[in-house]
Amino acid sequence: MRTAVVVGAGVGGLATAGALARTGWHVTLLERTDRLRATGVALLIWPNGVRALHALGLGGGLEAIAFPMGASGIRRPDGRWLVEADSARDAEAPVVVHADDLHDALMAGLGERLDIRTGVDVTTLRAGMAERPAVGNGKNTWEADLIVAADGANSLIRRRLAPEARTIAAGFTAWRAVIPWYRAPVLPDTIPPAGEMLGSGQRFLHAVLGHRGSAGGSSRGGIYWAATAAGAPRPEGPETQLTLLKRWFSGWQTPVADLLGATEPDDLVQRAGEELRPLPRRFGFPVGAGGFALLGDAAHVATPNLAQGACLAFEDAATLVALAKDAIPGRTLTAALDAYTHARRTRVARVARTSRRLGLILQTQGRMAARARDAALSALPPRFLDRASANSRNWHPQ
């Protein structure tokens, strides 16, 4: 029987583990924390991510919990439009999903054929060409034909296999929260269900999760918001961080103050803006008759300007599963790992480059520079930013 170990139970790890199991692999899922749980507040999933989930057999679950954002447009902090919303772009817009709902859908997709081990912090790996791939935690060792590293941006497996790739600071920090309906503010009719504002080194995005009083197929509706500001992550506690956010975004037009005012410290999730540079030279590493595969943030950490992190992880999963589903240990499996690198690395590098360049525009700092950016955006055709990120959305399963 073909065996696989998936290290990490984030969205990419869960999607991969379930899909491999459904194609006949015997899968062991290792998770560092004491239980499997969601690690975010909400996610934007673009059309490429939706297609990847359908390829993984998870599209039906997504349709029950996802809410269309529609074309949101971009405004200045004073409320004036920089790029107006265009309903013709709705088909290219992402859907927004509560992280807990997505986690539940991915858990349901695991089935009953997996061996799940929690509280396992992988600290060792074996990658000798004459040996079977293996990982361990100092007490136990797990061997497999295929080991999938989905253990996040600080992946130990990546650091051992591709030490040249390092996470570097992108110069800003992001905060996110979901305000549940029972304390979410009622937004004026003039405020669209989703929107974004750009300031000097600051951004604020909001998106409605369903309808007040009824979240559709989800039991976790509300209003999601995300904010970024220049600088390193704050060392203070969530209460102080929330106070700082209210100060930094003071004077911004509705709904910014309303949403920050309805947010409680426990809602807040802070994350440093980071990027993996350079990318690993390979995403698939043949070892003996099998090997290792890097997936999601373990393979690539792009700046979040395109909000493609989860989508790229789902693309990785769909590609790896498609290549490995009929592979057997030996020449066909090692060839599948080589093909995985070929299929993913060039695309990921292109998306990372686009995200970095877009960040130079969106995260512009300084009053004069921000004014110049605003003037340029106002003069551009409404679909300019869409074209800039079209390649990121233009992915289809193999």
C-alpha cells in the first residue's frame, strides 16, 4: 500500500491529506498543536482557488459556506473613489469564507481512512538517497513513500531541504477580525457589502459574511475586516493593538470607525507581512523510491497584497494529488515529484512577483507619494488593477 505523511493541518495540509486518502493512499496527518482547529478569521478565495477546491472534490462544501464579495472598488480615507466598483467584474471577484466554516468543510473531507496524530512537533527528517523518507519528533519516527510538508512559513522540512529560502519582512503588519452579527454595526445603505480604502502606508478592507440574522449555509456570519499598517508586529497585547488601530485609522470614512469600534480584543489576529525569498529551487524532492513535497506556505510565502495565500495552497494540493494519484513508489513517484516542481514553481514565482509589485502601489508611504499614487489610480481605466492580477486568477487544474 502506498503511504503518505502530511505534516501540518492548515488548509493546505487538510485538503491534501483528504484528497490523497480518497485516491487510495494510506495517509498519516501530523499536527503540532493539541487539536485540529482553524487558525484564521476569514479567507478570500479567488476563482483559481475555487477551481482547485472543485478539483480536490471539495467544491460542494465550499458553495454552502462561501459568500460572493462582488466588485468592491477602492476609495480614499475621505471616501472619494480611486477605482469605482464595476458590477461587470463580479465574476472575477473572490468569495469570502469564515475560517471555521472552511475548516469544518475540510475536516469533513478527510473521511475515516486517515491516521491523525496531534501534539507532534516534527524536529527531524531523513532524506538520504538510499533511505526511505521519514520525519520524527525525537520520540517517534514516521516513514512513508511521500512526505508532504504543509507546516507553514517556518517549515523545518523546508529549512532542511532548501536552506537558501528564507522569510523576510515585507515592511508592514496585518490585522484581521470577524465581528459576529449579534454585535456587528448596521452599515448605511450607501456602503457596499465589500470595499477597500487606501491611505499612506495603510489599507482597510471589509466584507460581509452573509445576511444579518441568517448566514445562509453558515452558522458563523458577520462582518470581516482586514487592516495593514507600516512597521513590524506590535509586541503589546490585543487590547493595546486595537487602541492603536483606532488611532491610526481615526478620521477614515464609514465603515472603518464603526467596525473597529465593534471589535473586541479577542477578535483580533495579528500577522507580520512576510515573503519567502528566494523561493526554493525545487518544490518536489525525490528521495530513494519516493520523496518530499513542499506545499502552501512551506513552499512559498508571498506578500498578502493579492490575497492568494490559501488559493496557492489549494492549487499546490490539486496539482500534487493529480500527479501522485496513480504514481507508485519508484520511477513514477519520483517523476511525479519532478513534475510537481515544474508545474508549480514558475507560476508561484510569477504570482509572488506580481504581489510584490502591487504592494509598492498599495502600501505607498508618505503624503506626497500617496497623493501621486491616488492621482495615477484615479486616471487609470477601472480594469487596470484587474489586468495586473489576472494571471494570478488564471489557473486551471491539470
